[in-house]
Amino acid sequence: MKIVIVGAGGHGRVVLDILRNNHQFDVAGFIDSNHSLHGQIMDGIEILGDLSLVAKFPELSVGGAIVAIGDNRIRQAYAQTLERAGVSLVSAIHPSASIAGNAVIGKNVVIAAGANVCAHVSIEDSVILNTGCIIDHESMIFKTAHICPGVRVAGHVQVKQAAFVGIGATIIQGITIGESAVVGAGAVVLEDVNPYTTVVGVPARVVKKSHVPASHTISKTLEQELEVPAISRPIRRRPMVPTSALH
């Protein structure tokens, strides 16, 4: 199936590499809201335009998409907008990832190289399991959570919706990480973390409490972008640049 990658940043490059390694999908191009990137080439793939191109997917023989955006709230908003437009969301799973046969994996999920998903783990939609992380038995990673490289999640852990677990963090068994909580890099979590709370250190301690994010504004902006008729605004081709210039 031919798909597009939504998001032409660093995470988009990671997702492209995963898709090239698992040979499951044919990548037609990137989509990005940054108009200055349109028409450029990144890692051999063109940045085609923004969400207004959804109307042209049948013409381009595009059958699906994956959202490659690191920010949890923005990734969720894009995924919801695409689904409302009737676009199928697919997952990108690196062939070097180890996934138990009885694990449950949702859609629009990214599982990077070397990740280890153990027995009876549940991974919901739009989750990122980054390079080399470990999700041990019977844990649940809820929608749009991001588990960074090298994270170790023990058994019976729940990481709630839109939570972020920083690089190299460790979460002991039975812990719950609340919705939109942030676990700092290298932290060792020995107690539950409340929603919208940031913890850091060894052992992890609370350093910040946040308000509920205003995701409605993000969703409305994306809906407006989607509603722009693609045919009335052709893509302006910019000179192709070598991928080294995009770093």
C-alpha cells in the first residue's frame, strides 16, 4: 500500500527508515504544515504539501498515512483529523523490534529499532516506543504516550494517555504514570505519578504541576488546513536540495 508520512522532521526520518526496513509500505511522500519545505527532498522522498492534499489521495493512489510527530498532543490532533477525513492510519514497526505474539498493538504506532514488547502488553493508538526501550509483561501504554530510547518499564505498569517518559528512565513494577505526565531523563520512578505532573531524579520527585493542555485549538487549526481545497492552490516546487542541507 502507498502511504504518506505526516511530519517532515527528525522523527519523520526515523519513521521513514523503519518503513524502508520492514518493506511493508511504499512511501509516496511527506506532508508537513511548514510551507517553506514543500517541494524539497528529504532522504530521497519529496515533501508534497500540507493536509489539503488529503483530497487528492485517491488521485495519488495513497491508501493511508502515519503521523510522525514527537509532540503527543499534536500527533493526536493530526491522527484524529486524518481519521475524520477517512484516511486509514498505519503503524511502523522495525524488524529488529521484539514483540510477543500475544501483545496487542494499535494503529498509528511507531516501534523503533531494538524495542522489546513483552507478553500480554497492550500498546494503544498513536504511541511511540522509541529505540531500545523495554515494556515488560502485562503493562499498558495508553494513546499518544511517548516512551523514549532506552526506557525500562517493568511489569504491570500503566502509562496513561499523552504521558512522556524521558530517555533512559526506569519505572518499577505496578506503577501508574498519569495522563500527560512527564518523567525526566534517567529518572527512577518508585511511586505513582499524578496526571500533568513532571518528575525527575533518582528516586523521582515532583518538580512541576501543569494545567490541562488546550488541544481544542490545535484540532481546529488542523481542520482549517484540511479544508483548504488542494486543487485551487497548486504546490510551488522549490529547488531540490541535498539531504545534508536539511540537517
